[in-house]
Amino acid sequence: MPSKLTIKDLHVSVGETPILRGVDLEMNQGEVHALMGPNGSGKSTLAYAIAGHPKYTVDGGSILLDGEDVLEMEPSDRARAGLFLAFQYPVTIPGVKVHDFLRHAISNVRNPDRKEGEELISMREFRKELRDRMSEQRIEPEFARRYLNDGFSGGEKKRMEILQLAMLKPKFAFLDETDSGLDTDAVNFVSESVRRLSTENEMGVLIITHHDRLLQYNVPSITHVMLGGRIVETGGAELAQELHTAGYEKIRERHPEAAVEQAEQEQVAGV
Amino acid sequence: MSTETKSQVDIGDYQYGFHDPEDKYTFKSRKGLDKEIVAQISEMKGEPDWMRQFRLDSLEIFESRPMPNWGGDMSELDFQDIFYYVRASDKQERDWDDVPDDIRKTYDRLGIPEAEKKYLAGVKAQYESEVVYGSLQEDLAKQGVLFTDTDSALKEHEEIFREYFGTVIPPGDNKFAALNSAVWSGGSFIYVPPGVEIEFPLQAYFRINSQNMGQFERTLIIVDEGAKVHYVEGCTAPTYTSDSLHSAVVEIIVKKRGRCRYTTIQNWSNNVYNLVTKRAMAYGDALMEWVDGNLGSGLTMKYPAVWLMEPGARGETLSIAFANTDQHQDAGAKMVHCAPNTSSRIISKSISKGGGRSSYRGLVKVNNDADRCKSNVVCDALILDPDSRSDTYPYIEIDDADVAIEHEATVSKIAEEQMFYLMSRGLTEAEASSMIVTGFIEPLVKELPMEYAVEMNRLIELQMEGSVG
């Protein structure tokens, strides 16, 4: 049975500042969703809150994965349960080799009951799989031995995120501005990868983006628009299209209350 | 972050004491230190008069020197409550059942073979290495390499021994060097003849039938012109001991164009004061490298030094310190530029955790006629929780204007973003922090021989487990 992620009335703040003010979202495995909205509307916050970043405090609401309470889980357990966040700005971890990191990650995600210190997945299998996936992502084999994101270009970092997506095969992936900072060719390549991975693995994908390029390859079945910390509209692919051509003015007009909150948030964030 | 140390990895003295069972000492000194005991030690070892006198003179120096008032807290160190000389066979008398559980568990988790476990725990004093390493010994001997324990070297190679012994670190150097000079026993002696390059690392394992590491071991290495050696001592695995003081002296001479690398990993139990003097003299175009890893011990004070004696000499120290609960690592390096065109590099990485304290203490000294010297010092400290502490004490003394000295120091905490990133990929908090710590010291660990590197990483994992929360 396909999995289902249900977010209800989610309120999240960072420090004293409320960012999400009641988000409702429902996703099924295999669906492609687009999440759009102006800067500061709370898109990334939603992604971080789903992944369990400690800086994002959940003040109310719920996130359920097939009825299981995600908010009760540590970030590592969320990953093991099948949630994945592709970071907009992946961090550098000096001295940690891509290869070692990924072998640990995969051992845990594929054997969710694995305890610290227990066997990792077999080196030979892992190596082969990593080599194949890297070549699909057009990542040079030497990257396996490099330190995680250390000295990587923007594009290399993004490809590394997609590589992890390909290896970890989550049920639901949240791509936070994966297209930002990439040139057209790179965006096309990443988009195509995501499309293929989501089809092959029946992933549910939430694509957070300002642009429609990523969406040309990954035509969303559902488009959500965020404003002032809420999802104010949900529609089909045509909604993404409309936003791309017309911007958010009409959205603000249709949702004056959220627009005011959005303006406040922008002021706080200094957008 | 609260801290609970689950796997308190206890470390003992890694006494690879391969003593000869035929060589029966009939003596065990009483506790404490005086002329009688020092004279007895020398007598029991059947030493020549000059060594006996050297020991007695050293004792006087030791007694006349005040305790150092810097570094760490040594107020509980009682010199009269220590056995200064125990014949090797007495060390076997510990029962396996007396070895603390946590240490036995650590051995299991490091995957140490049964025979070696008992050896490390001091249950068994002899490690069955003769068969494996016998042929290597022969090869070395054919090339004229001398590799033996220091006591045997005094007996068998007295002339060369006497020429160098005590020349790099004289007894008057410091209180603990004087103590070692008075009561030393065991340690390694290596002489590599001109032009001989030993390609595999020499380890205590290779030596047989000799008492190696003890509380007061004394190591002397002479690398003749154009020769090359890499010596590895110590062990990442915890070795259990009830001895409370380890005070070693390591003297190294690297002649023109010679190369020497000395790798140590020490991992002592918390009851041990680890106070070691290590110094090398590097002559024209020679290279001396110290790779020094310190885990465990209540207090470690150790600053491997290179004196750059002639033009073109290079000195390098890579040091890693891990201070856990109730541990203070006061470690660093000294580089003394005595000649022009000499260069030195110090890289120090320290980790403090669970209330542990690590200090970098280093000296770069340039004498006044040492023109065009270069020195580069990089210290990185990682502090894992608010209870832990890290300090840096860089001393720079320059008597010459024409030099290039660089010093960089960073102190960091494990970044929340790095932790979250790794955890969001399914790693537990402990796995994530241990991976970040392992990554932090990776630039140094990769310099270690393979088996040490593997064990070192495993040990860090054990130290990190269940410790962050």
C-alpha cells in the first residue's frame, strides 16, 4: 500500500518568531507536489520541520507518516522511516569521506533496527551500488574518497544531494530549492534525475522552488502556494504556470490576511 | 548537552615486554626512591660503573629540582608510593578475572585476539611474536641495523650506546628526565647504519625476548647519514595497569640527510600521570617527524621536540590529543631553530569531551644566527560540550629578524548544522558526532600505519558512544 504523509495545522517557530501558522498538507507516495511562494513564506521552514531540525520548534499541529507520529521521532528515525530532505545549502564536513558517510547512512536507513556499532552493509555490494549511482549522476568516482562537500562547487553539492536521494530511496523527498544556483543544463540534468528516481522508486516528492524549470520535467500533480506561513492555495500544474508568469500579486489580493502576515514576516526576515 | 561516559576506555601501559624467561631477575625493589634503590637497580641489571654513577647523579638532580608549577595538577603524585623497578616476570601475576569489565569489553569490541588481550591486560607478559617476526629480525641484522631493548643495548653495544646516551636529553634537562635517568628500564634502542633505509615500520612487535615498555622506559635511536627509519611504539588499545606514573625519555639523533619518523599512540588509564620527555636532534638536511597521539591518562605532559642543528634540517610534529572525563592532556611540540635555512611545522588537533581538558603548549625558538628559518604552527581544538575545556599556550622566542613564523589556532564546537545533516541521513546522534570527530582528526590518522588508524577510529567511536545527548 502506498504510504501517506499527513500534515495538519502545523505551527512552527524559530526562536520567538512564528513562521508556520497552520499548514495543512497531504501527500501520497508516487505524487509530485510543487511548493511555491515568495521568500519568507515558510517553504524551507516546512521542509526543515518535517526533517526535524532542532532549531525549528513545533508549537502545534501534527505530522503523521502512515499514522505514525513523525514529530516524536529523532531526525535519524525520520530518515529511517523514509523521509529525505535535499538541502539547499548542504554543509561541509571536513575529514568525513563521502564513501564512509553514505555507507553508514545506508546501513541505517535500510536496516532501521540497526544499533550503533553493528555491522554495516557489505562493502562489496555498497561499492558497486555507489559506483553505479555516481556514474548515473555524472559524479567522478574520486568523489567517493573526498571529504563531504569539502571544496565542492555549488553544482557538485546539489548532485551529491541527488546521489544520496538515489541511494537512500526514501518514501518522501523534500527538495529545498534544488535548482537554485545551477545553470540551465545542470537544472535540466537534476530535474531529469529526480523524475526518473521518483518514477522508479514511487517516491512522493515535494519540490520547493521559485522557478518552473524544475517543474517542466517533474510536472506536479499538485501545486501548493504558501503565503504568510500557510498554504493558501492548492491546485494543479496550471497554478505553478500561472505563478511563474504572473507572480504572487494575485495570490496576495485573494488572501489579504495572509498577505499582511507575509509582509510582517518579510520585515522580520529582512527580505 | 549532558554528558555521560559509558565506555570509559581505560588505558594501561603498553608494556610489550618480551622478556627472556631464562633471564631471571631475583629482585623487586621496595616502594619509594633513594640511593639504595637506584644502586640496587643498577646492580641487579649488572651495569657498568659509569651507568651506576649516571643513575646516582641523576637521582641527586631529581631530588634537587622543584616540581614544575605549570602544566597540570600533580599534587597527588607521591614519588614514595611507587615501585621503581619490578622484574618482568612479576608483571604476569595479575589474574584475568581482576581485569575490570569495561576494559575486557573494550578489547572485545576492538576485536583484539585472545592472546593479545591477555597480554595487553598484563595477564600475560609475553606475546607470541617470535615465529612471525624472526625473519624480519634477521634481515635487519644483515644490514647492520641494531634493534634491541635498551638494557641489552647497554650490555651488547656499550661503545655506541655510551657515545649517544644522555646527549640529547641530559639528566639536568628537567625533573622527570632526571627521574627517568635514575631509574630507567626497558625501552628501545635502534641504530641504523649510513644509507640503510628500512621500508617497513619498526615496531615493538618485531622485537623478541626483551623487556620493552615499562613505567620508565628509555629509548635511544640513532639514524646515521642518509639512513631512514619509521619507528612505531605504543598501542591504541587500552592496556590495563595499576602503575600510577609513566615517565619515559626518548632521545633521537638524525644525522645528515637522515629521516626518522616516530609514531606513538598512548592510551593510559586515568590513574596514570604520563610525563614524557622526547627530543630529537636533526642535522644537515635531515628530517625528523613526530606523530604523537594521546588518549587517556589523568594527566599527560608531553612536548616532542626537534632541535634543528644544521642548515636544511626539517622538523615536524603532528599531534592528536583526546581528553575525556577526568583527563587532562597538556601536549604540544617544541621546535628549536639553531641553524639557518631550517624549517619546522607543528600541527596539533585536540578534542575535549565530558569535562576533559586539553591544552596545546608549544614553543618555536629561533636562535640569533638562524637566518631564513620557516615555521608554521596550526592548532585546532574541538570542544564537544560546555563542561570541557581547551587552552592554547603558544610560545614564540625569536632572536633573529630574518624568519617567517606563522601561527594559526582555531577552537570550534561541533556545529549543529553538521550534526543535523548527518542525522537527517539516518545516523544517530552518537554516530554523527563520532563521525565528525573522526573527520576532525582524519588528516593525522591517515599518517598512521593502517592497523593503528583503524584501531584509533574504532576507539574514538567507543569513546563517543552514548555520550552526547
